[in-house]
Amino acid sequence: MTTQSIDWSSEILAAMKAREITTLCTIPDGGLTRLINLVSDDSDMRLVTLSTEEEGMGVVTGQWLGGKKSMIAMQSSGVGNCINALGLPSALRAPCLMLVTMRGQWGEFNPWQVAMGQGTRPALEAVGVRCFPVDKQAEIGETFAAAADFAFNSRLSAAVLVSQRVIGAKGFGQK
Amino acid sequence: MSTATVSTSNKLARRPFVAELLKHRDGALVVPGLGSATWDCFAAGDSPEYLYSWGGMGLAASTALGLAMARPDKRVLCLTGDGEMMMGIGSLAVIADQAPQNLALLVLDNERFGETGRQKGLTSTRADLCAVAKGFGIAQTMLVTEQAQVKDLAQFLFKTPGPVFAVAKIALSEDPWSLPEKDGVTIAHRFRVALGIEKA
């Protein structure tokens, strides 16, 4: 795992707190470990571990209906599981904020990740999700904040796509 | 000869069963699944506290979970069909893990995909939803087969500390169309107005 020379996970947590986003739903990815641990260790935050990513669309929509803000973090392969489910927040005009760490692109070792990795952004855009790609650690925090404001101010779906170039390709013990 | 549309031995008539149950909801918010569960709620009498659904199959339980987490002061009932529940079955594990005390689920189980031609569903043979819920960690479950159980069911769903999970074995029936508002923005707006989150 690539170390975070810039602590973008803490920046995201701070941006969440500044916007009263108090719940993080997730199916984890390696690059999300620090953020998930930060949320898990924070008594003001709630972590919801899902069984499949599309449940996150239900949880965040239900939370918004009840007056609370929440979001979903996942690996890009999980985006494929979400496509029909993204119709729920869309139909209700509920905000849906997604943080996606990319696989199947920069330096991918596992060919099984490639199809969904390449298809992540087109699939999201095909169902009306505004994508905010970012490939520099220094820009993750501000990009996340911008996407969050877009989602909650406009009551639309937005996805921050964090490049594999930032996270680092999983090596499976390869040198 | 296809057996896809043979009748079940289930006895409960869904419309009077749901109507009687909802008389006891005592301000609970209701998240019906798409299709017949939504039609049943509307047929029982319209309410802004019903979050009607016309899509997103598999998401009723997770939506109800999010709502229950956001509003611990309100009881929340997810009322859905067997096919809809099966599609989101893993949500029961998430609900058990989060353990909201104000959340109840009721599956109206006619063992068929009612909206698409009554094709047999997976609960028509061996799948036991109460056993699944228990296996995922929802300790309190109830199986209902008789109309006379509706008051006990209401007590279970609306008063027992949650999360609680029930299955009602309902008969196949031909019910008149009962279609509520389908514009999601309108449904969400009046729901949030009823909760005091948005202005009318």
C-alpha cells in the first residue's frame, strides 16, 4: 500500500464533519482503509458496513429523507453493482455522494479488474452521476469538498473517482 | 405444463390484512417496497408518512434502515414483497449489525413475482426468510399465517424493541389497481414535510 504523503483521508473526514455528513457506508477498498479507520474511531461518526454496494443508495436516501447526511465509499468494481440502485436517489431527487477508489487503470496487476475499471466513469455518467476524477493526492481533499457541495446543494448524485495512480496498484507480492 | 402460476396454500388476503395492520401503526413511518406492497399501502388509505416506491427493487430494507438511523424518535416499518426482500437479502445482515431498535420489517410472502405474471419465487419451495433473518442476527422473528394474528403482529412490529422481522404468508388474489403518486420528488417532499424537514 502506498503511504499517504498527504493525509487526504483526514482532509476528507474534516470536509465530512464541516458539512455534517455523519455516516459513512462502505464496502472497503485498500485505499480507503485509513478513512474507514478514522470514521470507526470517531464517536461522532457512524460506519455502516454493507453486504453489497447498492445498499448504500438505500441507506443514504433513507437518511436524507430523515434529515441526515451520509455518503458511500467503495472500490470501482462496486460501482457496477450500483447502477440500477442509483435510480432511487435520482427519482426522489436525493443527494448521493460517492467516494470511489479506482482499479483496473494505472499499473493494474489483476486483469479481472480492467473491464469495470474502464467502465466506471461511463457507467456512472450514463445514469446521471456527475464525476469528479482526481489523480493528485494534494487535490483529493478539495475535490471531495467540491463534489460534496455539488451533491448536497443540488440534490444530485456525485462521485469522486480517486485514480489508481494516487492509491498505488495492489502488488500481490510482485516486485 | 408449467407450475409457475398454481395457487399457494396461503390464506391471508393481502388488502384487508395490510389495512388492519396499518390501523395499529401509531405514527410509524412506512417504507413499502415497489409493486404490490406500495399498492396495498395506498389502498389502505393515503398518508404522507408512506414512502411509495415505483422502482429500486431490493432497496426497501436499506432505505428503511437509513431512515430509522436518521430518526430514532420514530418507528419505521419496511413492508415489502418476498421477491423484493430476496433481492436485498444481505441488507438483513447490515440491519442486524446496526441494530436500530426502531426498525421493523414485514415481508408479504405470496411466493410469487406478482407484478410480472406470478412466476414462482424462491420462497415457494425451500427458502425460509425467518431462518435467514435469524441467521444474519435478527433475533426476533415472527411467522404469520392467520388473519387473527394481526393484533399480535402489530404489537410485534410497532412496539417490540427492534430490529424485528416478520413474514406473512399471503394468498394470491386479484385486487383492483390502487396506484398512488408516482413522482418521486412529490413523494419525498410530502414525506419530509410530514417529518418537519421541509416547508410545505
